[in-house]
Amino acid sequence: LRSSQSCSRSSGDSWASQHWQVMMPTVSSPGQLWSLLHVAGGGCCSRCGQPSLRGAGAGERHAAFSYYTSTAARPAIAAFVASASLGALGSAAAAAKHHRRGNRYHHSAASSLVACAAGGSGGSSGSSGSRSPEPAPPAAAAIRRAGDGVVKIFVTKQRFSMAVPWQSMQVESTSGSGAFIRRRGSSSTASPPPESSMDPPYWTCTEVEHAIPEVAGDLILTAAHVIADARDVRVQLLSSSGASPDKYVARVVAVANDSDLALLEVSDERCFANVEPMKLFGPRELLEVQSKVQVMGFPVGGDYLSITEGVLSRVEVVEYSHSRRSALALTVDAAINAGNSGGPVVDPSSGRILGVAHQKVVAQGVENQGQCVPPCLIWRFLWGQAHDQLLSQGSMGVFLQHLESPAHRQQLGLSSEETGVLIREVHRLPGDGPSAIEEGDVLLKVGDYVVDNFGTVRLLEHRVALSAVQDLLYMGDEVQMTVRRDGQVTEIAQQLGQAKHLVPRSLYGEGYVARPGFLIFGGLVFVTLSAEFIEQAWPSAQDRPPHLVDLFLRGTASPEKREAVVLLSILADDVNAGHGSGYVGSPTVCSVGGTDVVDLEHLAKLLGKALREDEFAQIEVMMSNGPYSIVLNSADVLEADDRIQQLYNIPYMASPGNPWIDNLQPSVWLQSFRAKARPRRRGQGQQQEEDVIATELGYGGEGCDAGNI
């Protein structure tokens, strides 16, 4: 660049100058520039193998360092990096910090490069006088700009009580975090079509506009559990220096409870007027393990944006605490605390969202293990909600067994090159089509993914559980599979359906309010068994009834048993005298009048039939220590329920919102029974009159017996 420098060590000065004169014209990439900054000594960093200044003599080292950070060198460096991408500069900044422990000259030279790139003043040996503050490195600037789109979410929520299902619990105020990802308006851009017919439709998306072409308001990505049971949602933009402190009303647009994701929409244009939406990693992108990540959000204890730093430590399938279902997740060692949920996990070199923080591992001996939703599930959610897809994760309806045993593989006829898992059980529900996969099949491949003997596949360059591939698709999609059946390799296609758990893992379904199903008959309170009920009724896992836990873990839905119905409690009255009162151990309901109970709706129909046709209503239940019969006088039930409803101040004798009760007003349940159960012996005229009443109440129609609800 010039033939002489002001440094007194002329030998080092000349040597450094020659390097600049010879090498600078040939530099054509950030990587070459990085090497040039450290080629002076010809040595390498002991930590990473990059060229360093350590190999040079003291004079040469001092001269090189002085020259590279001098005013004279800055224009040449700045001219080159002016055209470099932000990602390249961010990489240089990250590398600079990486080297700071191994070699202080590495750190100084790299910091000067970044300062020059930002237009700042590098240090010079022997210089004096005041210095202007150096601008932040470009990577830090990218993070700062990305952080401008992080919002604090204020939620007023009210849960339904599972122990007293006709009541709601107290109102709560909670907070979480979210990220602004899409500005209002429409877009004509479209992503390229998937490369393979087996790829999901969002697989080539790179911009949120590709997945969501049109939206009326500004969109915020957050976690589903942040807005669960919400009655009011507001957002506040506290991370941007010029942002308004006002809170803006947001509405819930879509929820994917299985993957703990939610989308909010803000209609007020002022909220994000001066803020750019945050960018996302593509659905097929992931950082390398041990790459640096930053968690942004508003943890409890502060009102302003918090950024914690760590590394991506693991990619695997884990259980999501909100849905109690396993799905792919990224594990990071950055701090994730209450209030961080829903906030973005960001790549510091680019400012793009790598994941959505949603939970941390809390257990004895476990520290610094937080987890976030990966990009592939985020894109599945975004594309699905815009294209009217069911957002719940589908299921193949099978139970698998690993084939680690060589003897077992040999018995099944697998060759030494074949790997797979054994299909032990196939579960189907009413409405499901015929199953293409059969019990005894050996599953070899799912799409293009080879299944190993431990039930894992290679997805996004990581070895993860087979279910991660299934979760990329939507309910109703067909999964192409290769199986070995009866000694032959066969190609089949299996449609994804609903999960076949007897006890639902979540009552939220496709919404964000968990509403329990219940029915009161003769003071007997029946509820549908669910995970929420078990956890709310018995907060401590040690106190939970073993027979209910066993149903939760092992129960499988079938046409004969779609739900598990539990006798929650008995509201004491003369009609049920002798059977106890209050909590009676939560026995499961088996049958009514000798007919097995399929679900809560079926139970209601059987009880209605007993009132109409039988002198006694006999209900068989299974206690934890054996069977038990509850017998009520049918003629006394209706008046007793009227007394019970008033005495215990019960607004509904059955859960509103169910298709078989259809938002009934108080005491309509009783009116319907009176209309249809009295008198038992009636003439044709009375039957016609009661049919009219039944139709008005919504119980009539083809296939609906009189007295059924």
C-alpha cells in the first residue's frame, strides 16, 4: 500500500508492507482477507488452526500489528469489505471473539477488521490524543436490529376447573415473548415447487410471504402455551429504542398445540410502523452443533429485552410439556426462564430466527438445558394455517419394536444390509380408512429416509427418531413406506390420522381453550379422563391413582372404547344415598344396564334410555380395588337433579359446547329428560308430542332414539 511506515522497527515495517503490497490485490473473498490479517507470522492458532501472528519475531509481530490496525491500511480494508455481505462480516466478528482466549493478537487484528468494516477507527501503535467511540461490530448491529422485532405479550387467562368442571378458575395475568415475522399486506412471490413429490409443500420456502401470501394485520410468532386459555391478549414493543410503550390488542389467528406454536395478529398499524420483520431459517436449515445462539425475550424480573447466549448442544425428539407429545426440538444451553417462552432463538451472525423458545428441562442434576421449536415445524405451522390444514400432528396408528437383536432380525428374514423396526400393533378408529400397514411388517423406509434398527432416521444431517419425519406432514397426507412382508419387500402408502390415545394428551385440540366434558346424573359427576384432569386434580405425580396413570400410559382408543369416563364425585342427595359422597376414588365407568360405555356421549344416551325404559339405572364402575355397582331409582332422578342443581348452584348439568348437548341453557337437560322419560307407558299422541319437543331441543333426527342426547 505504501513503501514505508512510521514504526521504528524498519525490518518489521518493510516485511509487513510487502505482505500488503503483494497480497492485497489478490484478495477476493472474506476468507482470504481473514487469512491475510493473520499471515504475518506464518503460525497457527492452537485452538482452531487459523494463521496467527505468533510465528513472527517480536519486531515483525509488532510492526505487522501496528500496520494492520493503522490509519493507512484502513481505506484498503474498507474498500474490500464495503462489498462484503453482512453474514461474512458477522462471521469475522464471531471468529474474532472465538480467538480472544487463544491469541490476543488474533483478537486485536480481527476486531480492527470489523471496526474498519463498520467505518470506525482502528488502533495505531504509538498514537495519542482523543478517540471517537468505535461503532458496534456488524454482527452486533444485526442482533440489535433483529431484537427490535421482539415483543412482550401480556395475557389475561382463565382456565376451566377440572375438579369442578362447571366452574372456571380464578383469573390470571401472565406474560411471554414473541417475534414480529410478517407485515400486513399481500405478496405475489411464491416459493419454488418441492424438488420431490415426497417433500412437504413448504420445503422450499425462504420467506414468510411464501407460506402466508396475504394477511390483514401484522403477525407475531409465539408459543401456544403462552396464550393458552387466554381471554385477552396485548403486546408491547419494548426492545426498540424508538418504539411506543403502548400496548396493542392482538388476536389469536392459529394454534398448533402439538408443536407449541401460535400466531397472533395486531390490527393497529402503529405497533410495528418503524420495525422490520425478523427473518427465519429455512425449513431445511439448521446450525451445526456447538454453534453460538442467543435467546431473546422478556423473562420475569424485567421490562426490557433480555438476551442470553449459549450454543446449540443437541438436535433430537423430546416430549413437549404443553402437548405431552414427542416432537423434534433443539436443545441450547442459553438460559430460558419464565417469560422467555415464545421468544426467538437467534443466530447471532445473521440475526435470523433459528427456533421458538418453549421450555427448559427442570430436574435434579440438570442445568442449562432449554429447548426450542426447530425451523421445519415452524414452517409447517405457518404454511398449514394459511392453507386450511389441520395443525395437529398426524399418526400412523402403529406400535413399533426396535430390532437391535441379531437373532430377531434373522428370524424375520432381514438380510445383513437391511435395517428396520417391527410393527407390533395397528390401531384404527371409526372413520379411519383401511390400514395399508399390517401387524408383523418390518418397516424399512419412510419416503426416502432409511429406518435403522433403533427406529431412527437421518433427517437434516442429524440422527433423530422416526416420528420426526411423520411430523413434517399434515393430517390426511399419505406416507410412502417400504416394508418387508412375508419375505417380500413391498411399497405401501399409509394415510396419517388422529392419535389413538385413549386418554387425550391435551384437551386444546385445534384451539387454545381446554374445556372439560362432564355430565351430572342423580348427583353422580362423570368426566372424560384427560391429562389435564390428572395433573390438575393431583399436582404431585406420587399422589396420582395408579389405575388412571396406567390408562394414560397404556390405553389405546378403539371402536369399542373411544374415551375413558371417570366418576369424579358424588353430590350427596337422597337419590344416591349409600354410595358415598364427595371424592370416591375416581373409578372408571364400565357399563350401564349391561351395555359397555364407549364414551361420555354414549353414557348420556344409555342413562337416558334407562330413565325411559328401566325401573332402576344400574351403573357398573371399576374401583382401584375391584368392580362396584351403583343403582339409582329412575323415577327419582329427575326431581333429585333439580334439587341438586339449585342446592349446589350448578349452571349446567352437562358440559356446554359438545355436539350432543349444544350449548344448553340451565335445566334444559332436566327438561329434556322430563319431556322424553314421562310417562313410561304412553299413547301414540303423546309420543308424537314428545318427538316435537325432542326436535326443538336438538335431539331429534334420523338415528337418534327418543331419550338419547
